[in-house]
Amino acid sequence: MSEQKSYTYKDAGVDIDAGNQLVENIKPLVKATHRPGVMGSLGGFGGLFDLSQVACENPVLVSGTDGVGTKLKLAHALGDHSTIGIDLVAMCVNDIIVLGAEPLFFLDYYACGKLDNDQATQVIGGIAAGCKTSGCALIGGETAEMPGMYEGDDYDLAGFVVGVVDKTKVIDGSQIGVGQSIIGIESSGPHSNGYSLIRKIIDDNQVDLQQDFDGATLGKKLLAPTQLYVKPVLEILEKGHQINGIAHITGGGIMENISRVIPEGLAIEVEQNSWDRPAVFDWLANTGNISPTEMLRTFNCGIGLCLIVAAEDESKVIQAINATGLNAWTIGKTIQHQGQDVQLV
């Protein structure tokens, strides 16, 4: 009779020691994101945050969750995982800043088939960098090694953020009326949306991602991390500027996302040539033969966040945005609804 094999978890493809080493690798990265209110340290069953340490008279918690989609495939193709974590944070914190909420803490979920410590440390390093830039603490997360669920070195990411806003200062769009100005703030590129189409254009046209493009390589331009808008918007609000509505331009592009914050009975008019569009969007439109309307409903086309303000406040808000180091333009206005949510002019 043959001796029965003695199995270990590692035989099944799960390396507990590698997981423990990853925790040790990222501890200093996580600690660098800490802010007042963080309790405990990495490695427990739950993250703790003391809300009494936040200066807010009527606190309302705001939560958000998101991922980065198939942009992960581009990171793999380029062998660069250092900024994809910034994308993850940005997609979450940019969503809650729409309500005027300051992000407090963040958690991540990293799932893979086989844990690659160097790759995972790069990814979580990006998450920590995004958190630090946004002023929110990375207080926990989960690394799941699941052989058979993911092939090769594939992995997936999800992020979760909790923020706070004073109940009397929630930006809910209720003050938006006809004739208000829509101010668009520059994006850093496609951010984290439209990458299934981007990848199809690359594959079908056998595009060289290492080709020189607009001062870098095409791959670098397409991998540029999502712009973080938290601190610029909070700075504008703290200076007392009245913002009646904010839209994060994600999946659905300019065509759909601004309409999400407009009250019933109103629509928007967008001036298509009113802002500077980064060259990467022209490349996508030309290489993919994409119509102008399809571009605007798929990509941000150079506008990552929109603020809706009274017409008389337009110039001073743009000046305040420019003072944070970001470019901004008036890209349209609110109008009475006449059968279309968006009118392009």
C-alpha cells in the first residue's frame, strides 16, 4: 500500500507565508496615510476610526465603492502596477466629493490567483499614495489568493471609502436652476473608464504602446492615473464658494454623468469645443473612427469633474480652481428640459 500524501495549503496554490510577508511589506506604506481618528494598526479583523476626532458639527457619513475595470489589463501589458492603486482610490473618493464629503478612511480588496509580493506591494503602494494625496487613511483591506479563479498573474481590485460631510452642507443639486454655469475641470487622461474599447482599438490595430506620443509613450499616456479632485474641491468649498452641484465624469462620459445631478425639468447644454482636449482622445477618435457623440458618452474627453455654479460666480470659481493648479473652463449651462437631457452645440 502506498503512503498517503500529506497535503498543505501551499500544495493547493495558497502561500500563507507570502501573505504574511506582504502585510509586513505594506505596514510602513499604510502607516504613512494615518490621520487623526485612526485607531489600532494593520492586521486586525476590522479597522477602527474615531469620528469624534473629526471637526464636523452635524456629521453625515458618506460611503462609496468602485474598481478600475479592464485598465488592469493595460497595466499588465506594460508591466507597470505602480499607479493603478491611485486609480482605485480616485474612483472612490472622487465619487463622494460630489456630495461635498471629506474622505476619512479607505479599505481595499486585492484578489489574485497566485500572490506576487512585488506586484502586490506596487499596487498597494499606489493605493497608499492615493490615500495620502486625498487625506484619507488606509486602515485595512483584504488580500485573497484564489487559485483557479484567476489565471496566471491576473488580479482584481475593489476599493471602499467612507467620508463625512456636515448635514447642512451636503451638495445635493437642489439649488441648481436654469441658466447656471457648468465648469469643467481637466482630467489626466481616460482615467479608469472606456478601457474595454481602448484595448479593442489597440488589439485590432496592432498598436505599439511604446511609440513616442505627446512627450511620453502612448502606453504611459493611457496608463496615466486618475486625477484626484478631493483637496482642490475641499479648498474651494473652504474658501466659501457656493457650489450647487458636482458631477464625477466616469462611465457614460459627459453625456450621462452631469445629468445625474440635475433636478427634474432641467437639461444641460454643452459647448463641444470649449475646453482643451488632451491628444490621447484625438488619437482614440481617429484610430477607432469613433463619432463625436460616442466619444462623449464613453470617455471623459478631458473633463474629469464638473461644478455647477450660479452664472455670476463662474469667473471667481474658475480662478479658485486654477489656483489649485488645475485648468478649468466653462463648458456649458443648465437649460429648461425640452425632450433631450443633453444638447450639444
